[in-house]
Amino acid sequence: MLDDLKFAFRVLFKYPVHSLVVVLTLAIGIGATTTVYSFAKHLWTPAPDFREIHRLLAIYGTGAGREGGSTQSPGGISPADFRDWQMEVGGFEPLAAWTGWLADLSGEAAPERLCACLVTANFFATLGVRPAWGTFFSNGADEPGAEPEVMLSHGLWQRRFGGDTNIVGRSIQLTGTGYRVVGVLPERARYPQGAELWVPLKLGVEEWAERDRAYLRVLGRLKPGVTAGQAAAELRTVSERLAREYRQPGGIRALQVRSVREELMFGQLAAAGFAGGVAMFVLLLVCANVASLQLALGLARRQEFAVRAALGADCRRLVRQLLTESCLLALVGGGLGMLFAVWGIPLARARLAAEQLASVAGLDAVRLSLSGLGFTVGISLLAGMLTGLMPALATATADVMSTLISEVRRRMQGLDAQLPLLGLEPLEKSVRRGLGVVPLLAPLLGGLGVLALGLCAVGIYGVMAYNVWAREPEIGIRLALGATRPAVFRLIMGGGLGLAAWGLGIGFPVAVGLSWVLVNQAFELAAGVRFQFLVLGGVLLAIAIISLAACWLPARRAMRIDPMTALRRE
């Protein structure tokens, strides 16, 4: 094995251009895949640190308005209904409620608008979470007239206040009012998703008796032994009785009971799975391109393998040597790819808007971890095996005697062998916040798309270079029989562009179908048909130009083939 490794290093330096192209191709692909893995791993992390999160349920109501229309806040519960639920529904521990609020944070740094929540006093107890710093709200903090208090998210504490441990007790300005900071939540304990501030919900007696405005979201923790179905059935029974008793025109018609864990993780898991799938597809594209380059080099070294076979090396020995060479190239490419990932992860974070970073706890602190390093090493070895196995088998099983005879003839005749303002907010920023984790995919997938175009060029060039090498005797015969060199150039260009046209013809309808599914179905985004076809048209034009350039170099080489040299090789 040590001898194989030494020889692999000699081959790496013997063919420097080939080695450089393969290493760079693998480095870009592995670096991009490792970058995506680092973000996807964070999105795929277990659910937040809430006590027995499987018992937490989010409860929403769907009701009718005053004249049979929709409620002012679809999905909400009225304060009076919530109080009745607290007293009459027995399947839950004390229910908690919250509602959203956009708060303007001002102070020494630039003012910014943040997602905040007004919550009942038992909100954090229901979640089952402890503060990382400080305490939760004081007794009576939710009473009208009490001193304003606020809890900070871990991300806001780090980003805005530099992780200052003396933040507890300080006063901050929210929409022109001073709030005393009482505590900071743990990094992975944030509900609802995207919230950065929590303040007590202060309602007076008249407001708690209101049934016409449904704006509260309800959070419940199941009692031990009670199932979600049983609790939901009890909620519906109580809600239907309340609607009949008070003859509510805005009474709840239906309830939605969701698992908090699934609610928090679904978007993240979908984004992580999709981004990971695209990254693995790009890596397979890298492996296919490198395999074609390795095959071309292996065929160019057939004489060497024939001599080694004639001297006693069996097929298994040759395959092992070629796999060692491929794995060495892959590990070198993986090492360089790791450096690309170290650079690429901060670049990807910089491309994400603040709202997108805030949508997932800790996303702004993604780094290349030990698991990321292990992933890089593993994916490098896998790439080495994938790129080396088929070329090794194809090369090592070539006709040894015919190749050896050709080599002897060439030796005897002395031939040389040839060969990546406060309160005002832009609409774009508001839309990004509403999309949650979906916009995280945009810069990652955009970069992978550009990478795929580059790999397209490498792949086409590798296949065309191999095609010219394999057809060298045929081209020599054509030239010897009177074919002009421009005719040979057109022959190779026509063949290469014909294959590219077939690929575009097959790929275009597939791209149209996938873009429609992703835009309109998977992520429910609204995008104009004209814009989609404009993007697809631009990509097709780019691929056509890349195909033209990738075919041009092998075609020029074919045009310069010496007929006598080609015929002697045959």
C-alpha cells in the first residue's frame, strides 16, 4: 500500500495540468458541499430545549366575523374564550397565550424594528424553559400599570448588546417606552420562531371579557397520560358550547391543534433536506466530471499499464493503484475544499439578511465544526472511490497484448508519446421576514447553480477531449484520404454541439417542471411565468456558450493531428 501511495504522488506530479484541474474541481465541489452541510446540519438540529417538547401543543382557531366574514385575526382566540378554556379544559396544564408585536428598539446603536411577543405570565413555565441569564417576569408584571419588563433572545443579546452579562436590570427603549431587562433566554429556546423580545401581556377586566376580537395564540402542555386527540376533542366541545351560550357571531368554527416541535422544525427540515439534496447532486456532477478526466488519462496511460501487466501485475493490482491515485487526488482536493468552506461559510452568512439570520436560533454563528471536518474527509474518500472505480476497471481490463504490440512498434520506430428611517421598512425586508427559512436557500442554491455551470464546462471538455483521443486514428485516416483540417474541426464541433443540443432539449422541460414544482408547490412562492422563463432562457444561453467554448479546444487539437502519427498508433 505504501508503494501505491508513493507511485500515486509521482503520477500526481507527472501530469500536473490534469492533477491541478481534478484537484480544483473536487475542491470547489467538496467546499460547496461542506458549506451547505454546515448550514443544513444547523437547520437539522434537534428541536429547541423545551422540557418534554412532545407534550407542547399550539392551538389556533378559525372563526367567522361579525357579518359572517372572517375574523380580524384569523387563527386567533378571543381573550374571553381563552379564560374559559383555562377554567374548563382539563386535558392541559394551565394554558398560556401570546400575540405578536412589532417593537422599535432604539438607543446607542442604530434603531431597528424587531419581532416581539406579548405573553401571559405563565408563558415560559408552559414552555418548560429556564433563563440563561436573570429571571423571568416578576409577580404582577402582567397587571395594568406594572413596571414594563422584557426578556431578550440569546441572538439579540449577542448581536445588539455584545453578550454583556450586566444587561439584567438595565433599561432599553421599545417604541418610546423604557423596559427593564429581567433576563435572557437560552440560544436554542425561542418560541415563536423569529421572536427576539417578550413582554408581559397586560389586559384590563374589560379586555379579558372581549369575545369579538380573536387575536391570541394559545400554547398548551398536555397533562401526563392525555393524548393530543383527547385534548383537541375536549377543546372543540367547550368551544361549541361557548359559541351557543353566548351566540357569538365570531364564534370558533374549527380548531387547529399542532405539535410545537413539528411547527418549529418543519420549515427547517424542508429547507435542510432540499439544500442538502441539491448539494449532493452537485457533488455527483463533480464526481462524474472528474471520472471522465480520470478515464481519459487512464486511456492515455494504457501502454504503461500494458507493460506492467506483461511484467506480472494482475487486474486487481492495477485497479488498486488507480484507486489509490484517485483517493489521493480527492484528499488533496478535500483539504483545499476545507479551506474553501472556511472562507465560504462566512461569505454565505454575509449574503443572508438580518431577518433570515434571526429566523433560526444560532444561524448567525454557524462555523466549520469537527463534524464538518469529518464530513469533508468522508465525502473526499467517497469522491475518490466514485471517480476512480469505473475508470480503473475500464483501464485495467483493456486489451494488454494489442496495446503492448502497439507500444513496441512505437518504441522501435523512435516515436515519442503525445498527449466558483425608524419605523419605516422596505417591502422586500418585510417579505423576507414572512418567508421564514425559505430565503436561506436563495444564496446557497444560487452559488450551487453557478458552480454547476462551471462543472458543466469541465465535464463537456473532459468528454470531448477523450472523444478526440479515441477517434485519433479515424481522424488520421480522414486526413490521409484528403479531408481538410477545417472539415475535421467542423466534424468535432458538430458532434459536441449536437450532444449539447440533445442535453439542452432533455434538460429544458425537466428544468421547467422542477421550477414550477419548487416555486408554486414546495415552497408556495408567487413568481411570474415570464420571469421564470427569462431565468431559464439565460441559463440555456450560458450553457450554450459554455458548450461552444468546451468543444472548441478539443476540436482545434483534432485539426492539428498528424495523420502519420495517428496511423502508426493504430
